[in-house]
Amino acid sequence: MNPALEANGGARRRVLIGACLFLVVAASIALTARDPGLTWDEGIYYGFALRYFDFFQNLSAESFSEARLHYTWWDGQVHPPLGKLWIALNLIAFAGGLDVVSAARMGAAIVFGLAALTLYGWIARRRGERVGLMAAGAFVLMPRIFGHAHFANLEMLTVLLWLATTVAFERGLYSRKWSVACGILFGLALLTKINALFLPVVLGAWGLIFHGRKAWRNLIVMAVAGPLLFWAGWPALWHHPVAGIRAYLADKAARDVIPVFYLGRTYGDPSAPFHYPFVMLLASTPLPILAAGGIGIARFVRRLKEARREAAYEGLVLANFAFPVLLLAAPGVPRYDGIRLMLCAFPFLAVLAAEGAWAVWERLEERVERPRRTAAWIGGATLAWLLISVALFHPFQLCYYSELVGGPWGARRLGFETTYWNETLDDDAVTWLNRRVPPNGRVAFVAVGGLVWQYYPAMGEARQDIGVTEFDRGDWDYLVVVPRQGMLSDEVKAFMRTHNPVWSKGPGPFDSPAVCLIYARPST
């Protein structure tokens, strides 16, 4: 075992701290799971999660055929099964005591807790418990990360598996068991989302540069175990693996254009400018984490320049932070949905922020008379800042914008999209519609995923007699607008300028900017 990887502090204490951290983080999501509304993708995954569960319960010729049919014909929206299976397992496990949405989201709570635990365990073992806790805390208390952790989607599972594969790859340089674990985790990541294809690129380049031949064992295991698990875990590929993989890759290469409102302009084709991921990272990350992360980046870069061969840890963190951001900035890559498509970078940003904070602590020890007291005040104020940021915007943390752009109010003036994933159509809006829509009335939904609303009456939370229509038809009683400005037509924008909503809701305790609005049809 490489002595450089040994922990500061006892292993038992780290296990106890890690277990407490997992429980607190998972509980924070579980207890608030039902607060946001359904996202676009949840409306897609719920139904197919149960179909996959049924498939594995009844392995037969008919279920094989159904799996192939599902894979081939479902509107081209192809994803591997692991994320949907995870949702299905949580539906089965928790449906007896919870509503459907809360039960499905329990899996997200568990995965978020595991991600925080993995991050803490990795950094605490290498850099000590305090730095490990700071890294986990910075990750959990980024408002948009906390918001994403509520949803039964693929994002947080992808983040966990990217992080865990990275940790296993590093440990696998000195342990055959960890090499095997790396291969298995890589296979699970492939079974979750196509982003995992880039893991061998990032980790392989880092391993060969800093460790030479030691990295080959990991890469060989990943090359063997990853594709095998990918094939074995996806029944749609069992009969026609080559055709299935071609269809999978073709689907990812030919995606629908998703418009985005960015700096006062709507982009679709062409996509938003290359600087979109950099600006969105700065605009949606709390200022204390940005400041500490900047110090951490400067420190790591200096360390790389001074002792490149001895700075493998610094290189690993920087590579995993930079790659998802730079990939999103690359030519030809669609850019939309804020930071969602580069979430894998944020555990490593949290590490950089923790390292930056630790550098401040070391400087205080050198220059301040009572460094512990000063650090306690600074640390307490920073923790309060981050906690308040998460709490104030609950349950719409995806609408959070940082102090750097003046919060959501400044972001609105600068021309950023208010929201993008539909979670602002929550229980309050559904309850209002239940009370106000006339019998057999109609509601038009703008910038709302097509599968979202139909889940509410199916779950018994919305009236069955409420019909859905289009804004352009003009036969609606009420219009619901989720302000995803990139998807609002000129006609809808003109209507909103000349009419006042009869109901609206802002983020957290604030009335504006509104994140969901309801308009009544004007009387003729």
C-alpha cells in the first residue's frame, strides 16, 4: 500500500464520521423529497422503471422481445437500464408507506448520501478528517447540487459512479482488488449514462502521465469488465449487441435541439457560445466556494509546476474538475440546462474549495495570534452563508444564482434562464388548479414536459376531469407558465407582457422573480 495514501486519524473514527455524514445527508433529501414538483425526465423514467423491474422478474422469451421492442421504438430516447432499475427498486421498497414520487426519490437520497460519504472517505484518508468534511460539506451545500439530489433521474447516480470510479482507479494503482472494483464501477457507470465513456480518457491520461506502467492494470480491467457489464446488464443487447450499440450511439449523436436563453438571447441551432459552461459555473456556485476553489486551483497548479511527478493527487482533482466543463465547451456539443450536463465536475470543485479553505487556515496559523478562534468565526460564517443559500431557495434550488450575478434578480436582468426542469410546477400550483379550474375545464401548459402533468391525475393528486390543451388554440381556462425563457414562443411572451397572472410563486420566501405563473383566459 502506498504510504502517501494513508489516513490522518483512526480508521474507526473515519467510519463513524462517514456513517453520520451519510445519514444526515440522505435524511436531508428524504425529508424534503416531495417538496419540488416533477421534473421533465422523471415523467419519462417512472413508467419505464417499472417495466424493467417486471422484465427481470419474469425472464422469458416474451420479456426479451418486449425489452428489444422498448429499446428500439420508444421515441429514440435511449438510456441504459441501471438508473431506471434503481428507481424501480425504490418504488417497490418504499411505495407501501410513501406516495409514488417520494418513494422513487428515496433512491436519490441514498445516492446523494453515498456521494458525500465517498468524497469524505477519499479526502479524509489522504488529507485528514477536517479537509474531508470540508469537501463533503462544500459539495452538499452547493444549492444547485442539493436541488438535483432530490430527483429520481440519472444525474446524481452518474456523479456518484464517476467519483467512485476515480477513487477506485487511484487505489487500484496499488491493489488488485481495487483494480477489479474500478472495472465494476466503470461498468455500472456505463449502464447509467453515456458520460462514462470519457472516464478511461481522463483516468487513463492521468494514470499514464503520473504513474506510467502502473496504470495499465486498471485500464485493462476497465476495458474488459466495463463492456462485459454493459452488455450483461442490458437485456436489450443480449440478442443483437452490435445493432443495439449502434442504435444507442446513433441516438446520442442525433439529439433534438434544445433551446436555451442565455445572456438575453435564445440559442438553439447554433447552440449557446462556448463560454456558456464557464459563465454558468460562476453564476450558479456560491461565492465562498468560488473563492476557496480559486485558491485551491492556484495552489494545485503551483504544485504541479514545482513538482509534477509528485503532484499526482493535484493532477487527478484538476483533471476531473476541468474535463466535464471543457467538454461542454467543445465545438459541436449542445449546451443547455445550466450546470446539469457537467455535474460530474462538482465533487472535485468541492475538493478544490476544501483545499483552498485549508490553505487559508494554514496562513491564519502563521499570521494570526489566535488562529483557532479566527478560523471558527470564518468557518461558522461561511457555513451559515451556505446553509442560508440552500434554505432560502428551497425547494427551487435549481433557480439559484450566486452573489456574483446578484442572485436570481440580477440573473433575470442579465438575461439568464429562470428555470429549466419544470420542478417549479409543484403541489401548490396543482392544488390551486384543482380548486379553480371549472368542471371539465382545460389548462394549457407552456414549457412543461409532455409527460409531467398526466402523472398528477394518475396519482390521484389532480382532478381527472381537467383537460390539457395548447396555448395557441385559445380554448383554455387557465395557462400555466414555467419561465424557461428559451422555450417560450413570441406569442406567449407577448401575452405575458400584457396580462397579469392570477397566481404566481417565487423561489423560497420571495415573490419574485416568479418561477411558476398561472394566467386566466381573458374574457372576450
